[in-house]
Amino acid sequence: MQTPTLFALLLLLILVAYGTGFSRAVAAARTSGGLRKLASLPSYYGLHTALWCGLPALLLLGTWLAFDDAIIRALVMNGIADKPDTIAGQNLLYAQVQNLAAGHLFGEASPQVQAAAARFTELRNGSRNLQAALSLILAIGLGAFTVLRFSPQLRAREKVEKVLRGVLIACACAAIFTTVGILLSVLFESLRFFQAVPITEFLFGLHWSPQMALRADQVGSSGAFGAVPLFTGTLMVSAIAMFVAVPVGLMSAIYLAEYASKRVRTFAKPVIEILAGVPTVVYGFFAALTVAPFIRDLATSMGLQASSESALAAGLVMGIMIIPFVSSLSDDVINAVPQSLRDGALGLGSTKSETVRKVVIPAALPGIVGGVLLAVSRAIGETMIVVMAAGLAANLTTNPLESVTTVTVQIVTLLVGDQEFDSPKTLAAFALGLMLFLSTLVLNFIALHVVKKYREQYD
Amino acid sequence: MTDLSQTKLTQQQVRERIEQRLASRHRKEKIFRGLGIASIAFGMLAVLVLFTDIISKGSGAFVQSAIELRVHYDEQVLGIDKVDDESLAWANFTGVIREALRERFPEASSRSEKRELYSLVSTGAPFTLRDRLEANPELLGQTETVWLTADDDVDTFVKSLSDSAEGFRGRTSDQKAGWIEQLMASGELKKRFNTTFFTNGDSREPEQAGIRAALMGSLFTLLVTLALSFPIGVAAAIYLEEYAPKNRWTDLIEVNINNLAAVPSIVFGLLGLAIFINFFELPRSAPLVGGLVLTLMTLPTIIISSRAALKAVPPSIREAAMGMGASRMQVVFHHVLPLAMPGMLTGAIIGMAQALGETAPLLMIGMVAFIVDVPGGITDPSTVLPVQIFLWADSPERAFVERTSAAIMVLLSVLILMNASAVLLRKKLERRW
């Protein structure tokens, strides 16, 4: 049976179960003298039956669908006598088997593949039939059992609410699963990478050129995985971005919070927030096609040599992107500073700017620092702007007019396109991802902690 | 006495000093204020420059040059004698177009001149003729005037004429430019509304490239994202806000959510690649996987905004419902949730807008494929609008710059629409207690 049909059938069964439970309860109420003789409302009896009918069957089906492909693959591959050693070769062979089974393979298939394809079809059909049979039996059996066990004293509402509560908890744990998933996915591949390339070379090596030899006898392409040029490139672009975003963002937040009239505020704030809603790919396009040529021409007219993919262009545009981030976070913390502090300073005769500089900013400093740290973590992880406007060459330089590359750019270039999953080149992307995840994690953690402490101070 | 005079002198000095200092303090005040205004102006200028740049680059792509030709559906040139599916597939429509072009400009005689001539119309033009003949079989053997899409070099040249008298030549020769100007003068070359841009998928030829496939891909991806992230996010918010006891476990969940909100989006792409594609072997380039990845990415946003919406419902509502004998679950689902819904929907729309503009994680899971066909479901290979923009931005043809900007304009309009509706929804439905 096809999976969609099975789902539809299960849905139908669930509806039937609800109806049966409901009418059972109504009938019981009629014979025993009114709804108040029941422990719960009839709809809860319906839900109770529907949950017993549907939930276990759907869980079974979900698990089955998640693992059946992998199990079938393992069974089929075990049946093949001489299979290639590499994962890529095995993938190719398995794809051949699948294509043959689906009926579209060009050219002649070897008898071995044909046998495997037959086995594949047999296993897949068996699996589909079994999954349909099992889940339907489970649904009907448990549904019928619940209907038979019905009694007016059954506390259906409490049972239903218990299940719903479990569902809510599971959803809340999705965040934890995601974090664990991220950690596992980057950690395992990184460990495999560090088996091929020593971690010290990765962290302290000065040369990055992730080409791997296609053949063993190829010359001069052993690959170098020293990530220092990527780290410095990332730091430089982020530093340029922060150099733009922090002063502009902070000053505009101060102006909006302390000086601006209500009219200016209601107009200027949303306009600047527009910058936060523009997709990063648009900034990337803007940086690559407008800002970078402009900077190159400007540098040339000043007698300087600038690359057409300069770090300055990428950093500048990234800074513009981060302005609203810094300004709205600073705005929050500046507004959280109690008015009494300002009144006190003004009452002692200080001007408005002195109040801001000597009282409001120091009081809001932890919050501002937290916001800036969050902005830095944003800049480090930003991808599209640097992919489109910064270069690919891993230069170890301090000249912002030269082209640099960043961690995120390398992750994208290593993973986009055809890839083999056992080459250090692909695994390097996961090692870089691990670095990225860890550094942003630390920054976020400190920032959130600082902001939280600061909030408690004035609450 | 000396003492007194000295004091007097000092008082005067003090006053002078105070006034001096006051002047400098006021000057500083002005500078500080000026810096604030300058920052605001810088931000607004950035918005202005960004938008005018995109619009000035992209508005041209909504029109497309087309050439009017008298086409004779000659059976001999076409090589068919009746109109059916098979013969249409074999028919030589290119020959018909070449014939018509030679007739219009008989002066082209040498091979290279003819090649120049043939390159006036798009390589997609034969399909236009095929569609016309398929719709009207009686045209076979007849002659009619049709508008055929011009080649992108022609289009670029025509559009650049408005900037300078010379125009941008590129690969266009003098003779070809002469033909084009002749056609323009006689009204046989016109800029018409570019419907192809909205009805086609991607193409290597700029004049045939459109955003339909990318738009549908975005739609499917967003549907998957919405279907998963909204229920899960709301459920998580309800648990954390209404049920969760204050303990370590709850703290851990909260720290996790706040952290995930700040994790770079590309890391979610790595997760999608390693888990959804390599472990669960879901299809690459599919909106299903894209939607899953974007779900994980937008969940924190939705959870945080849903919690804020739940928090805004006053406790008196809950107490009143409990007083009437409702269970905890009934209080939440019958009373609190409906009141918090507008706020939650606003958060969901903002989360979806964020997901719609996201590019980097989708590159990781292979949604950068060259997609010509419009995807029909969530497991078909497809791309999304931002990725399409990324792909076109890399293309060297001048006409693609224009199309990239136009695609950006479409993307931005959708985003503005979504955000505006979120604001409107909040204004309309939000209740202040």
C-alpha cells in the first residue's frame, strides 16, 4: 500500500474512533440519566478513543518510515558479493540498483545488480505491506479495545490531558534536540577530519588550500588545511563591520531615545529597521555589484591598489546590515535605565549630552556590551554577503583593500556542488562549522548572561 | 582688603571661566547631537541608496524587447504536412524564422552576416511559433505577423540606448546595430511587458529566464516550514509559559532556545546536510528538506514571540476560567490561546518572512540546482527565490544583472507585504488590557 493512502486510511480510522467514543458516551449518558453522570464530557471520550487508535499507529509508522530505507539498503548491500570499498562507489552501485528497480536504467546491468534490484523490490514491497498491516492492526485493535473498555466512570479528560501535556513537553524539547543534532552532526564529521589532519595543523597552520589529490600519484595537491588565514579574514571583515555598526547604531539609538521628538521617532525607527528585514542575499548583491566597484574606483583615484573583492566592501555592507541590530538592542537597554538617574544628573546642572555620556551610558553599559557581543556573533556567522562580495583566496593580510576569505565562505565553497563524503575536503567544512558554532555559542552565552544580569539590576 | 579684592577678582575670573566652559560644554552638546543626527541620516541614506540602486538596476527587466516578423508557416521549410504532436516535435521552426528574417533584411548575404541576422531573435522563439501552431492548426501554410522575443544582446543594446546615444554594444556589430535601429524606427521592435519573467523557470538565456520555478519552490518550502514550525512553536511556548515548573530542565530549554536564535543560519544547513540528507537519506534539493531546516531555524523566533503573546494575556482571565471549574488544559485552550492568537500569528508571519529571505542553509542542502521545470510537490528538485538571486548574480551576462535586481524587487515586495500584514494584524487584533 502506498504511504499517502495509508495515512488517509489512518486518518479516517481516527475520525471513526472519535465518533464511536463520542456516541458511546452520549448513549451511556442517556440511559444513566444525563451528562452529569459521566466522569467527563462526551467529546473527551471521543478524543480518548481517537488518541488510542491513532497515536501508537502513527508513531509506529513514523519510526518505520524513518528507518526502512537504511535497513533495506543494508540488507541489499550485504547480499552483494563484491562491492566497491569506497563509500562513493557503494553509493553509485546502490543508485544503480534503485534505478533498475524503478525501471529506468540506461544500458546493460550486470547480473549482480539485477539480482540486487530484484531483492530490493521484494524487500521494499514486503516492508510496505508489513508497515500497512501492522499499523492498521494496531489502530483498529487499540481503538476497539478502548471502545470496549468504556465506562461512565472512566476519567477520559484526565487521560487526554496527560497525553496532550506529553506532546507539549516533546515540542518544548525540540530546541534541545536541535542543539544536540547540530553538535552531533558537526562533531562526528570533525572528528573524522581530525583523524586525517592533525588538529594543531588545522588551528595553527598558516596555509589553506583544500585541494585533495584525485589520483594517488598526482603532484603538488596534497592539500593544506591551516585555517589561520580564514580566522584572520573573518576577524577582519567582522571588525570592519563592527567599526561601522557600533558607532552608528549606538548613536542613532541614543538620539532616538534621548533627543528625538515623537514624530521623528515614529518615522526614523521603522525606516532604519527596514535594514534588518532585507535578506542577506540582497546585501551580497549590493556589495558585489555596487559597493565593491565603487571602493575599487575610489582607491584607484587615490592611487591605491584595491581588489575588486575587497574585505572593505564586504565589511562595510555587513556593518550596514547590523546597524538596526545594534540600535534596537541599545535602544532597549537605554530605555531601561531609570528616569530618576537622568533627572538627578540634569538637576545637578549637566547638559543632556553629559547626562547621556556620564550617567546613562555607564548605567546601560553591560546591556550595550551584551548587544555588541551578539552583533559580533552575527557578523562572524554571516554568510551570503561574504560569499558574494569577499574572495576565495586565503590571503593572510591586514590590508582591508585586499581580498580575504572567511570561515563561512569556505564552508559554502567546500560543500556546494558534488561532494564525496569521505574526503578531508568535505569534512574540513564540518570542522570549520564546529569552530563557527563553538565561537558563536561562547559569544552568545556571555552576551545573554550579561544582558540578563543587567535586566535584573533595574527590574 | 587685599583679601577681599583678590576674592572679587577670582569671582570675576570664575564667572569668565564658567562662561567659557559653558560655551565649550554647549558646543560639545551640539556636536553630540549632530553625531546622533548624522547616524540616523547615515542609516536612512543606506536604505535610500540600497533601494534606488536595486530599483534603477531592476526596473528594466519588467519589459523585454520583441521583434515583429511576418512568418510563413511553410510546410516545406517546416518539413511537416499535418499538425500533430509528433510532427510538431520534429518541425523546423528555426528555419521558418530564418526565412522570415532573410526576407526582412535581404541585404545579409555572407555566412557571418546571416549568423548576425539570425541572432536577432531569441533561441526560444521557435517554441513560441510551435505553441501558436499547436493552438491554431489551420495556420499551416499561412502567413501571419507575430511578436518574437529578441535576443538578450539586442535587448541590452536597446535598453542602453536611453542612457547614451551610442548604447552598450558588447557583442553587437555595427551592422546588427543598424538593423536594430531600423526595426525600432519602423516600430517593428518594441519593448513589451515581460511575461516570460513570471511564467518561466531558470534558463541559460537571460531572455528566457523567469522566476516561476523559484517562486513555487519558495512557496512549497514555506508551506512545509509553516506547517511544522507554527504548531510546534506554539506548543512549546504553551508548555514553557503555562506549565513548566521552574527547575533546571526548564532553564536548560530556555537557554537552548535563546542560543539557537543566535546560531548562524549556515550551521543549520550543516545539520540538514548531515542529518536529513546523509542520515535519513531524504532527497537533495527538495522543498521538504529545505522546510525542515528552516523550521529548526525559525522555531526560536516563533517560540519567543508566542511566549510574549501568552504573557500579555492577563492572569485574571485564567483565574476567572479556573474559578468556573475549567481544567488547566481547558483554561489554556479555550480562553488563553484564542486571546493570544493574534500575537502568535504576527510572530509566525515575521518568522516566515525571515525564512523566505534565507539563503545560506539552503545552499548546503543542494537547493542551488539549475531548475528549469516548475516543481509540483515538496519532494521535487527545486530552488527558492533568494537562491535564484544568488545564482543569477554570478552570471556574467548584463541582462542577468537586470533580472537579478528584478527578482530582488519581487522578493522585497513579498517581504514588505508580509511585514506590513503583520503590523496591520497587530494593530487590528491586539488588545490592550
